[in-house]
Amino acid sequence: MSASALLRKLLRALAGLLILLLGYMGVFTLRASGADYPVIAPASAHGSWVRGAYHVHTRRSDGRGTLEEVAAAARRAGLDFVVLTDHNDFAPRAPARVDGVLIIPGVELSTPHGHLVALGSPRPLPPSAREGGIDAVRAAGGLGFLAHPVQRKNPWRDWASAPRATGLELYSADTMFREATARPLSLLLPAAGAYFGRPEHGLLMLAQAPHEATERLLSLASAGPMVALCAHDAHGLPAYEDVFRTLALYVAAPPGGLAEDPARAAAQVTQALGAGDSLCVFRALGEPGPFSLQLPQSSAGPGERVARVGDVLELGLPPHPSERVRLRVWGSGRVREDGRSVELTGPGAVQVEVWVLGPGDLFGEAWRPWIVPSPVRVLPRAAGI
């Protein structure tokens, strides 16, 4: 067989394979176009929360959009704030409102031990903060969050220093995508096909339980305060607006709402993030409404997320069909028969999440993460308590 004939056969084979792959993806596109969202009927308002995007990149580093484009996407998605975290940006913008959206400056530091998001420092961090990492951010009065701590590219490697961080990214959109690349036929291509039919559905298909990150979180939270965040890690592909409509960080609104002054409003959001007064919400499934996780008064002091063995955590959920919502618990706890409370069974830490039965990848239905608060530290039951 001549070389030209062999080349033609190869090209025809490749064309046939491409057609098969497009047809395979197209099945998921059709499925997604008929998927109904939200799964939980919208709450009357998200009034007790302000919602935003955390860990967002612009053209100042490796993002695809300008500040103005990111703000416009956030406004269209109904967000109140965006936390910008361009890589090693040691001259960040001042807090501002752009297109009605509060812009909060931060930075993603490339440290010797992995990536670290720094927020809330009263003054810009020096370039030497890359070497100092968590301790440098703390010394400057800022908050440090471990970015995509368990993903294969740039994981966090110095777990001895991790307890000094404010928290870590439990759900990371960038990590979800990278994990999907390891399953190209069973997850990545189906999700890409679904994205063309309905972006939220395609992105939700990537939301798997982050088992390794959860184990790290519980280990750290057992020893001291540790905040769990969800990170968009948005670069503009997928589109900013699509990611913002699927996932958001909900922060407890201060009395009277966010301050008019951008610097004061940014400080309010940052303070709430540092205290764990936030929720990760896959908002395409529904609004969290009046969600609450009530800690026993006898066990937790002001501002603490602490309880004791034998205590019961009571959850307040928005109205929902009981068969479509369930609690999932990791660590030192178990769901009680009422399905709305968690009994603490041993010392350590407990992570409670609310999951929703939503449209399946191709057929039927599948459980998806919906509302994710920060963990609770569980102390032994003291004598006489």
C-alpha cells in the first residue's frame, strides 16, 4: 500500500472516531437540554446572605477576562462580590465597586509548598511572602487559605504548617476539572457534551465528593479552627458567568447589609470568611434560603465552631421535598432518624453537608452536593457536663 493510500485510510479512521466522539457527547447534550433546574424551588430571597465568587483570575495573571468583564459576568449571575486572586499580584487593586459588584483584592501566592490564597492584609504583601507562605500572611495580618490542596498539579505539600492556615478549599472547580481529565470517556467528554446543552448541568456533573480533601480538613479541624471554602478558581474557560451561576460562596450578611464604603464592605466579607460564617452552595440546585447549623449553647463560645461528644447539631433547611434532600456526614457524627439533625459520636471533627437528588448524568437521577458549611470541632464530654 502506498504512503498516500495509508494516509487517506488513517484520515478516514480519525474522521470516523471524531464523529463517534461527537455523537457520544451529543447524547449528553440532549440530556442536559432537558434537565430541570433548580431542583429545590427558589427561596423568597437570599436576604440573610451576600453571595459571591472566590478565587477568580483576570488577565493580570492567567485569566481570560478583564476586571470589567468579570464584574459584568458576576452582575448577570446575581453575585454581590468577587474575590480576585491573580497569581503573585503584589500590587493588587484597592477594594471597589465595579458594575455594582464589590471587588475584593487578594492574591494567590506560589510558595515552595504549594499555592496559598491570601486575603485581608491591611497592606500589600511583599514578594518575599512567597517564601514565607502561611507565616508571612499571618504576620501581615491576613488570612491564608490552602488553594486546591490535594490536586495532582500544585498540591499543598507542607502539612505540618497547615494548621496555621485559616482554612482550605474543600471544593475546587479547577480540581474537579483536572480530576475529570483522568476519566475522559466516563466523565470529561460527557460533562463537556452536557455543558453545550445546559452549562450548569455539565459543571454539576464534575462535582464529586472530595474524599481526600475532606480527610485533610477533618484532621486539621480536630486540632483547631479550620474554615472550608469552595473555590471557583475561575479563569474564563468555562465562561465566568456559567461557573458563577453554578456555584457561589454565601457569606452571612452583616446587620443592615454590606457597607457602602468598598473598603469597609470588603473587610466585612473577609472577616466573615475568616470566622467560617459562610456556605459553599451549588446554587444551580437551589438557594440556601434560611439555612442554619445550630451549635449547642453549652459547648460553643462566641465565634467558635465547637461542640462536645453527645451533642446534637440542629440544621435549619429551606422548604424542600424530603425525599430529594439528605444529610451526608463525615467524621465524628451520624444523622439521626429525623434526617435533620446530627448526633456527635466521638471526639475529632465532623463535616455535615446537604445533598440533593437532581438530574442524572444521562438517565435517572443522581445525588449532588448542595450546601456545604465549615466543619465543627468535637471535644470530649467533660466530667459533669
